[in-house]
Amino acid sequence: MPRASDNAPMAVTRCPRCRAEDIAADAHPTRVLGNGVETRVFVCRSCYRPTELEYRIACDAAGVAYRPLPIRDALRGLREFYAARLDERDEPEIHAALADIDRRLAIGPVSDT
Ligand SMILES: [Zn+2]
């Protein structure tokens, strides 16, 4: 196993939709529908609404009932996402993002924002 050196290139987690934004500390959970199968994805802030809209349209076209992503489900997914990013790069922004998710999960049942 090669050891990570100080010169190792910084791991960047690009938004899968625009491939421009680094979403390691600011990801938005959404879904894509392919062949009637839902896949969870994380995108950047500006891609979030278009991706949800495309998902809604894809559901409509495939005759699948559209349901909003349950908020606690989304938060748990985000928590896993940020924890995995922290393994790649130990940065205060990612710690802060993770702490924010933990705070929101600790609130208990929350109404959709
Ligand atoms: Zn994006």
C-alpha cells in the first residue's frame, strides 16, 4: 500500500452534474432515475434544483410515483457522504458541514424545510 505523502494531490469531490464545483463540504442529496431505478447522488447547490426537476420529469415519464426525499433519510446520507470525505481530507469546512448535519439529526423529527 503506498503511503499518502504531503505531495499527494488534494482529493476533490466534483459535482457529478456540472463537474465543476467541489462538493466535499457543500453537497445536496438528490436522485436520478435510470431504467426505473432510483440512484442517490450528491450535487452542488446550483445543480440541486435542476437535478430534482429532471428526476421528477423522469418519474413522470416512467410512470413512477414521485415522492420527495425524506429529510432524515437525506441527512443520514449526507452524514455518510461527509464522513467519507473527511477520510480523504481533514478540513475544517468538512468538519463544520458534518457538525451541522449532526445538529440537525439531533433535533429529532423535523418538518421539511
Ligand atoms: Zn453542479
